[in-house]
Amino acid sequence: MMSEKNDNLLSVRDLVVEYTSGGEIIHAVNGVSFELEKGKTLGLVGETGAGKTTIAKSILRVLLSPPAKVKSGEILLEGTDLLKVREDEMLKIRGAKISMIFQDPMTALNPTMTIGNQIAEGIRLHNDVSALEAEKMAIDMLQSVRIMEERFHEYPFQFSGGMKQRVVIAMALACKPKLLLADEPTTALDVTIQAQVLDTMRDLRNQLGTSMILITHDLGIVAENCDTVAVIYAGQIVESGSKEDIFDHASHPYTVGLFHSLPMWAMGEKRLHPIDGLPPDPRIEPNGCMFRFRCPRATKACEATVPNAELTSGHFCRCIAPKEEV
Amino acid sequence: MLRYVLQRLLMTIFVIIAAAILIFTVMYFVPGDPAKIILGPEATAADLADVRHQLGIDRPFLVQLGSFMYNTFIKFDMGTSWFRNTSVFGGMLERIPRTFLLGFLSIVLTSLVGIPMGVNAATHHRKWQDKGVISFAMVFMSVPEFWVALLFIIFFSLRLNILPSFGIGSWKNYVLPILSGALAGIGGIARYTRSCVLEVVHADYITTARAKGVMERKVIYQHMLPNALIPVLTNVGTSFTRCIGGTIVMEKIFSFPGVGLYLSDAIASRDYPVIRGCVIVIAAFTAILMLLVDLSYGYVDPRIKAQYVKQSTKKGKIKNVA
Amino acid sequence: MKNFRKIISLCLVMCMIIALFASCGTKEKSGTEETDVQTEDTEEIDENVDEENVATKQKVIGSEVSGAAIADTVTSVQRSVINYAVVEDPADFDPFANTQTKETLVGFYQPLAYVIKGEVVGCLMKDYTISDDGLIMDGELYDYITDTDGNNIKASDVVFSWEMGEEITHIGTTGFVDKFEATGDYTFRITFKQPLAIGQMDKLTKWNVVSEKAYSEHDMHTDPVPTGPYKLTKYTSGYLTTYEKRDDYWQTDTSKLVARDMANVDVINFYVIPESAQRTIALKNGSIDASVGITNEDLPFFDESEDFWLFGVPDDLSLDLIPNCDEGRLTSDVNLRRAIFYAISNEAILESVYGGNGSVNHDLAPNWAVGYNPDWDNETDNYYTYDPEKAKEYLAETSYNGEELIILVNNSPTLTNAAQLINALLEQVGIKTKISVTDPAIIKETYADKTAWDLYITMDATNTYWIDAINGFLTKDKTTWEGSGNFWMDPEAQEMINTYKQVANATPENFEIMRDYFIDNALCKSMVNPLTYVVVPSWTSGVCLSMKKCFTPGGSTYTEE
């Protein structure tokens, strides 16, 4: 993905991340590259354990340093390689230029600090304002996520899941970041609240012009919210492109398998069609196409390194025998 | 919250009174005739009857109980020690400050040294600080307090002769008892703090804080510790309740004339008024300290405070909104 | 990390196991060491201290400045401070408190007189006479006695003190005193119900005298007003009592001043140290100069040390074996008692329980008691000698059939050791016993229950008089029941001893009669009179002891350090 477009906000190139645990190395991210344009949303799709959260945390450099380690790669934010930036510079970027929302709203907030103060803390870190002004700005943020001003001094345990997530969103967007990393923001919420939260996020993003990387395993959410999509399997991006490319022209056997496994009640199907097998053990050093153990179309040639083929403009697929359009 | 406090206060008073009744009843039924104990076997029957009358133990049980309760709680007269002929209350007044100081300073020292040690160990997980703290804790939690005390006496009092080994003459007399009492505690608190902090270290909200751009130091002190230390403070708070009653071993070894030694001597010589007085005082202190500690939790952890408020209101004005 | 932890855990476990085994061996060691401390022959009342000994340096086994030595004849350097360890907190300074025998209170208040080995040495009392019929005693006080408040002590104060003593302390003179009244400002008269018996003079003179006025003005429990040479200047309960020498002490005639009333130290600090190990440490690191109650294991250190010497005196108490002579018990059979007594070796007990520190008793009282006939020490056969063959012979004459006798003893380590040894010795001749260890607080009650024990092992006070010792087992003077201290009931014996106790009848011949009766009936066996030691610093040249064998700092003599 060596696009030369200048309005790329974020550019990740050949990111490799490893974890060491009990003397063994876990290959979490094995050479991931993608780009994100300003104001757009990229959906990162994949199963649990595919490496999506690791990618997001590497961008923000909040991985726990032992045991995780970024082995190689570049993460360019508007041209600056975040992996080479000094820690004190990084502090200014976190929360201000890039923010992150985490998966479980129940544990994402500090239980002994009022929600208002948690938002205000972020504001004061990145803006030179007094405590009172920060408080006012925090209240504004709360109102923009439709939480009443009076609740500023309340503690997280006094809020429900959906409200907590809205607080987290308010906190993340309080300093008007350029990039928002949302790691499965609605997975822990029920469906009706999901819609609310996603709507809130979309409104705010439109207001502020924030780009977003939305990590999820729910294709429905991808369809509703994303501009571009990247599919991850075993720490590698196996297919990427625009939303239409992926949804209408899925080519990689894994992507095809994902869509097939969606239950299609409308078509009268009575059984599910999961993909056979399990994701590979991340302790094994990746070699060749890691999907070959489960791929119905695998051949001997798949054991060699697979190049990333550009099927159509912007639509990439890492397979030597992508599904042909019928 | 005020309501909660009042309710608890009432319960505390009730507990103290119940303890008084219990100890009186127990001592009443314990075998042994107090008059014979005081006068010895050579006393004549007339003398014994005389003493029994003086002590008031020839009256029926309920009358004695009533008079005891009245004297103790209304007049603050706990009677006179049978073997020392001094007022029990006076004896307690002298000794409570000594024991309290000993117990209190012991716990303060334990916390001041142990908690930072634990935090240090947890934030340098798996490095030498961590290993050092664990070893220290293991060693000092395994050895008995009195052994450590005796070692200190031999070393500081006998060999180096810089600290006294008995009594309460000056501040120097407090050093060794507090030190030996605190060592085991330091190990325990350090270990406990370490594990509490480790639990918090991997919490999501810590990552959130980092993701906001908070400095690592602030992350530790403003986000990790306030949460991690809540159970630790619970632990420390509980040890405060044993401030008065828990010093007996140190008092015995250092001939430190405090409440513990008073009680232990009284038990050995069957000095009933002193035993009763000591037990009541210890119960009262423990109950009150426990109340104070519980209230402090409410101050530290807002979730607990909400619980207290909820408990004490009949129709919950619950602030939880979906 | 895991391996590291495993190694440490293993090391700790090894340490604990080793410690467990190490501690097992030491328990019985205490009895077997021989300490070669010499003691002064204390039978003579030594009024003159060896002048040379006072001047020479330590390791002189100083003579007991027995409290009777007259000040003129004893020289001492005035000492400014002495720090002394006591076992119990005085707590109560009242002159009439039951706690008169506390070390701190001895020598603080003063009595009418001191009776030392039967001889009356006046303190507050200048002189006395007893009428020919023995029923009246007239006494005269010094007229210049003052207490620390400046009150002059008069005969009325003496009568007041006597009345208070009887009422509060139960000194026990109302049994033989008819009247006690003041006959003048400084003279008083005591009328007796019958002529004085042995030991009654002691009781008559040893209680404390204070001014009635001072007693009403001060609460003497905490604010004492004594007549003695020291006043109380500081008291921290449980820790320290400080006495300072009085500049206005009333007895200025040094020829009348007895050692016990001397103030050779300006300031005495009594530190309360209940644990004997603590006392040893305090002596070693200099916080304390002198102390009693040092354990047998620690004594050799002080014996060999340049800075201390040991002063040993026979304890007031002796180890006694009291049989239950009540009809309901097996031990009511005199042959069984004889068998038991022959089976026990006093020497063995002295060696193993007391480590040789003391002397064996050949009679009910130790041989320093007044009235003891030295010939008794050489008797070879009187149940106080060990003879297992005789024991078996006597046993054969009883109907004993292997039943278990109950030995009652309190839980002190020394007494339980003695009980175990006795159990073993009796087992050897075929008498089975069971040891019942009892809490000291209720042992007196158990003792009073005649169905609860067969043999009682205890430390008994032998007082100063031989006849007083056997008094306890022949009369009901010391018990609350109809019988003597071993449930022996013989009204004739009671009569006999009441007669012989009177001073006029206290002849050696009568004593022999009593003794034969006693031994014939095997009423009690006294085994050992142990020594108690006081550890004193090397600059003490002579040790003064009070009536309860307590170290009296003021009366002891000192040299330059």
C-alpha cells in the first residue's frame, strides 16, 4: 500500500509486534501496513486474537512494554514516525492528537474519581486553562454526549454501561483529536444502546472532523460506519479496500468465509456455515500464508511468502488465488 | 451520612455495655473464692466473711451486676485492685496513653515503611526491588515477634548499650518495642500492598489514563494508588483496632507497664476488678476505633460512602440512574 | 524468580526444624550445675563487721550486715545513687496495706522494734519491760521521733497504728492481746491474755507506726509519710520508685542506729523488672546495679564477673511435703506416711531441682531456726533420711495396693520438677502417684479441700522459730477448719504445743518431746532449704538484709567505686 496521497493522516508500514511470555515469543502483528485519510473511518475487522487491539495500542504506544515489543515498522502521523518520538513528546500527542476508546466501559473509568474530573484532567493536560475553565469545557463535552451537567460530580458506579461509554467518548474527544482509535466500542453494550453510542460518535466526528480507526468483529457495524475496511488474520492484513470493495467483491478466502458465516435468515438457511478449523497458534513463526490450514483452495504454493496483489485500484488481497468474480 | 454515623455510634455503645456484662458474668462464675485469694488459707472464717462483705460479693448476682454497671458507666469507678489497693480507673488512665502510643506508633511505622515498599516492588515488578521486598517480607513474617525483640535487646541493649531494655523512662524506651513490633507488620503490609497494586497495574482505566497523555508518575500516584490502596487502608485500619489490646507480648518482654501487662498480671493473680476494667477498656477502644476506621473508608472510597447512605435511609434515595 | 523463592522457603523450613530440635535439649539442664558460691555462716549474729574486709576490694564475701549491726561499728562511703531491680511494682504505699512485704516498703516505715533471731532490737521503742507474771508489757518511745511532715510520734500514734493494723492488715495479735493503751505521751502498756508465747513478740513489734494526724491528712496509698530515713520523691507506676535520704532524720544518736535504719545511699531507684532475663540484661548493661531473683543459669556469670559478687542467704521458705492425715485418705495410715518419707532423698532433690544451691533439712525447720538443736543434724534415722529398704518394710505393713496418690503442686517450674522427682522416687519403692498441677490462685482452695489431695508439695515459710514451724501441723492456728495444716486432729497435741510455746516452757527437753511426737506420727517432711542470691556490685562491701531477707540498699555498706 504505497499510496502517495498527501492527505493521509496516518500511515502504518510493516509493523511487527511481539510479546514475550514465559520465555516464548508470541507473534502478534506480522507486517501490517495501511493508510488512513483525513476525516475518514477505517474498519479493522478480524477474529479475537488477530492482533487488532495490539495495532491500535502500538499507534498510541500504550503497550505494556515488557512483555510487548514493537520489533520493526513505522507509524507516520502526518509524516512524523511515532515509534521514534521521545516519550515526553508522545505525552503531548496522546489524548490531544490521538485518542483511544476501549472495549469495556465498565472498567475503563477510574472508580474513585468523578467522571467530570476525569474529563477535565485530560483537558487540563493539553490546554493551558484554569481548573474552572476546564470544568466548563468538560461540562460542554458531557452535554454533547447528552449527559446532564449535574452529573459532573458523580462517580462511574452511578452510571449504566451505555452512559459510561458516552463518558469515555466525551473524554476521548474532549481535546479534539485528529485521530480516534475505537477498540470495539460497542461490543459490551446491548443493541439498542449500540446505535445510540455509534450515532453520538458519528455526530461528534462530523463536528470535529476526526478520523477514526474502528476495530470490530461485527460486519454490520462496519457497513454502517466505515469508509475503508482492512481484514486481519493472524497478525496480517489479508484484504483491504473500500467498503464496497470488501462487501460486494470479497476476494480473499477468509473474507469470503466471514461473509458466508453470517446467518442469512432471509434466505431461508437453517444452518450456520463457520470456517473450518481454528486460528493458528501465535507462537509459531509465520511462514507463507497462515490461512492455508483452513483454506478450501490451499495448494503447495501457499507455503511460500504471498505477495499483496492489487486487484482493483485500492483493493488489495494477499492471496495467490483470490476468488474470481462470477 | 450523619444518620449512619449516629446509628453506628449507638451500636458501639451497645457493644461496650454488652462486653461489660459478659466479662462480669464470666468472672462471677469462674471458680475461686476472691476472699480466700486475697487473705490466703490462714484467714479465719470471720475474716473471710468480713472481706466478702467489704468487697460486696455476698450480694445476689443481679444486684452485683447492677451495682457494677452503675459504678463503671455512671460514676466511672471501676473499683479497686485487690492486690495493689489502687483505683483501677486510675491505673487505666496511667497506662492507656502508654499502650496507645506504643500500638499507634507501631502501626504508623509499619504503614509508612511498608506501603511505599510494596508500591516500589509492584512498580518494579520482577526486578531486584521486587525480589528484595518479597524476601524481606517472607523472612520477617515467618519469625516470631518476640524472637526479633530478644535479638534487638541483646544487640542494642547488651552489646551496644545505646537503648534501654525495659521500662518507660523516656522516648528511648519506646524505640525497641515499636521496632520489633513493626517489623513483622512491615513485611505483611508490603506484600499486601504489592499485590493490590499489581492488580491495579493491569486495569483498563490505567491504560485509559495513559492514553489521555498522563505522565507515568501521575498515573501511579493519582490513578493507581487511590484505587490500589483502598484495600490496603482497610487492612491498616483493622490493625488500628488492635492498638490497645494487641501489645501484650511486647509489653511482657520489655517490662513495659501498659494495659497489656496490667491485664496479664491481673489474670495470673486473679485480680477481678483489674481484669474486668481492662477488658471493658479494651473492648471500648476497639469498638470506637473500628467505628472511626469504618467511617474513614467512606471518606476514601465513594462507593462505600454511597452504601452507608443507602443503608441508613429507609426509602432509598438512590442516585443510581440507568 | 520461582526458584529463588523455593530456595528461601526451604532454608526457612530447615532453620525451623533445627531450632525445634535445639530447644528440646535444654529443659532439664537447670538442675545439674554446681555453683561453687560460698556463703557466710549466718548462724552467729555478727555485730562487728571485719574492718579490713570493708577496705579491701571485691570478691570479699561480705558478712551479712544483719540489720543489727550498730552504725558506729560499720563504716561506709556515702553512695550517691544506687539502682535496684525489684520484681513487683509497689503500687500501694499505705503502711497498713497487705503488701507490707514488698521489697520497696521494707525499711521505709518503721516498727516498734526489730526481732532478729529472737533478740529484740529497738527501733522506735527505746525500752521495754515485762512484768513478772508475763502479762503486762510497758514500753517507752524515743521522744524525738519525727516523720517527714515534722509530726512528733507519740504513744497515741502507736496505739492508733496498732488498731489500724489489726483492722486492715489483720496482724494477728488480738488473739493474745487484751488491751493496748497509751499511758503517757511516750509510754504505753500492753496487757496480755496469757504469758507471751514464742513468736508473739515478733508479731507485737513488726507492724508500721505512723502519725495519726499524717494519716488523716494524706492519702498514704500514694502520698506516704514515713518515719524512716528515706522519703518518697518519685513514683511512676509500673516502672520506677525513687527514695531520697531525709536530712531531718530523727535518730541522730549513731550508737542507737541499726543498719536497717541507715541511709548509706542518698538516692535509691527501684526499677520494676518482672522478668528475670530482663534483670540479667539490665545488670549486664549497667542500667541496674543490684538485683534479686537471678536464675540459676545466669548466676555463674555474675559469680565470675569482676563487677559483681553474689550474696547468698538461706531462703525464708523450705520445700515441704505435707501428707493429708484425714481419715478418708490412704495417707491417714502412719506406716504409709513413714514409707513415703523414707523413700524420698532430700539430697537428690537438692542436687537436681536446686542445683546444689541450698542445704538439706534434717528436720521440719532448717538448722538456722531459733530453737533448733544442732544434734539433730547428725541423726541418721528419722524419716528425714533416705532409706528405700525401710520404706519398703513400712509399705508392706500397710494395706496399700497400688492405688494412685494425688500430689498437689502449683505450676512453678521448680515445684513441678520436685514433684516429678518425688513421683519417680516413690515409684521406686512401689508407690504410685499422679501429679496434679494447679494454678497458684486456686491452689489454696484445693488445699483446703481434704478430699482433693494426698500429698502437697509447697514452699512453706519456716519463720524464725522452730516451734512455730511444727505449730502449723499440730494446731489449727493457721487453718480455717477443725484441724491442722495436714488435717491432723489431736486435741492433746494442741494442748501440748500451746503450753510449750510459752516462753517459760520453751525448754530443749520439751522441744524433744514435741519433736518425737511429730516424727513418730510422720506429720510432715521438710526437704530442702534453698539459697536465694542477691547480685550486688563489686563496690558493695557489706549486704544488709531486712526481715524478709530483702536487700536493703540504705543499710548496706559501700566502698569507693
